[in-house]
Amino acid sequence: MSTPRIREAIEILSSAFSAEPAKARAKNAPATARLNEGLRFEVTGPYNARIVTDMPPAMGGAATGPNPGWFLRAALASCTATAIAMRAAKLGITLESLELTVESESDSRGLLGIGDVSAALGAVRTKVRIRGDATPEVLRDLAAWGDAHSPVGCTLRQSADCSLDVEIV
């Protein structure tokens, strides 16, 4: 979709949601993980989406796919990049290139239940490489706006309410 078409779509949606805010709220499509073999899981979602996760051999997996933490970083990178691109289109900025890299650190003792160590990823860093037909200051502001409005980034920073329902089958 071209920048003018993206801008038009955003303007139409923004107008509709401003007029009727309740229409902006939605229940998101679920992701369902099913055990395949060992530590390999197939995760399915909307529009026939399918990904495979696995753990490295050192953790008992076969490394047939990225580990789940990588998909979290991928989600943050693509979500933030999307927010930046949408904002650029809305402002009439043409992006010549946009690349985001998300890095993190972890301590595997948390996953293994060793000691009082959190399994959470830590030191999450997003690096943005951007070029477009705007000043460096505007491009920096654009990247910051995308970071502040990325649903995945906001969820990570705000610690969404989580619950667990267990069904024994």
C-alpha cells in the first residue's frame, strides 16, 4: 500500500474512532500453541498463520525453530516499525529505509527454576535505522513516537494483566 493510501486509511479510521470510541476496542485474535514433539510447538493464529518454536539443544530442544523469546523481540521490532511507518504516512513523510533491531538479555536460571532469578527478558534495546525526506530531528521524533505508540512496546512497558486458566483433559 502506498503512503497516500496508508494516510487515507488512517484518516478514515481515526475519524470513525473519534466519532465512536467504542468501535476502537476489539478482542484480539488468539495464538494457540500445540506440542509437536519434545520442546517443538506449532503456534497457529488468524489467516492460517503458523509459526514453530523450539529450544536449543542445550535446553533439550532440537533447534528446529527460533525460541519463543525471539518471537517476542520480532513482535516488538515489527510492531514498532509499523507504528513508525504509519505515522510517517500520516505526516506525509516518505521513508527511504527503516530497519529496527531488538536485542535483549536473559538469565536461563529463571526458566530452569534455579535460585531466585526471574525468567523475564531484561535490558531490551530497540535500535532504529531510518532515512526519509525529513530532517534528522523529525526522523528522531518519528522513531520516538513509534516507540511510544507501539502496542507491543506499550504492553511490555505497562505489564498487562495476565491470567491463567487450566483445563485438565
